[in-house]
Amino acid sequence: VVRAGKARYIGASAMYAWQFQRALHVAEKNGWTRFVSMQNHYNLIYREEEREMMPLCAEEKIAVTPYSPLASGRLARDWAETTTRLEADPIARQKYDATADSDRRVVQRVAELASKLGVPHAHIALAWLRQQDAVVAPVIGATKQSHIDSAVESLTVDLTVEELAFLEEPYGPHPVVGLIPYSR
């Protein structure tokens, strides 16, 4: 694709770290174009990528561009608030419903800090993501102009080390979701 001039770079998405390492190795071994980015599922209530993928990307100098930075809207509003998407999105429910108790505590911290700083919840979640070392930019799933405007406005929020720790402290491990299943 790159050699044919159809793309300048290639990236990968939604796989286990060992699968991505294998893809990097095969590309290097065969003289193929190297992956330059990983689009992975990563946000304040789903941080499992920190175990293997983020260290791999840092070691290999791979840009991280996480999808679902607001956890399908869960990090953009109060926990009790409901939306049509929340009720109708089976994929989001599959990803997050099983860990609702743990996630609620994180979302409550986001709300508390947003109130203290006088900014929307989404600004806190996006600022946290932006301040993670390996992350170069989130993939924003905007469906309205106001979503894009809010994402841009979030660039004005810088969290302290203490605020980052406050947000991260209640996180609990989650089952791995959003990956390509392994088949031989």
C-alpha cells in the first residue's frame, strides 16, 4: 500500500500486544513497511492496554491513537444520566456493563474534578488521555459539531500529577475487550 503510493504510513488496531509484535517482526524480516501507529481501546475506565501494548509502543516508538476516549459517552456525563446511545448500543454495553461498579467510581472522580475546575466531564477525560506518555492523539467519535468543539476546548485543561493520580486511583482490572480473536 505504501510502496504503491496509496498511503504514506500504515497503522494497526485492536489486537493483542503479542500479535502486534509479531506483525512488526514479520514486516522487519521481510523488508515491508513498518507500522507507525496503534489505534487501541484506551480511556480512564479501560486501561488494560497499559499492561503490554503501551510499553511495547513506547519501546518501538509507535504512536498511540486510542479510540473510545470517552468510553461511549460514559466519561462525558454524570453516571445516572442516560442517553439513547447508552440504551441502544450493544457493543458499548458489552464493553462496559460488566465493570459498571468499578467504572462508576472513576466516573464520579471525573465529575468531582470537572466541578472543581469548572469544565465539562469530557475535558477531564480527554486531558487525562492527552497527558499519557505514549498517546499522540485520541480518535474522537464525534457525531455533532459541538463534540469537536468540546474536544478542541479540552486542550486548555492540564491536570496536575495529583489530579491524574486522583482519577486513576479507583480503577480496577477489566476483562480484555475490543480485540481481534486469535485463531490458528
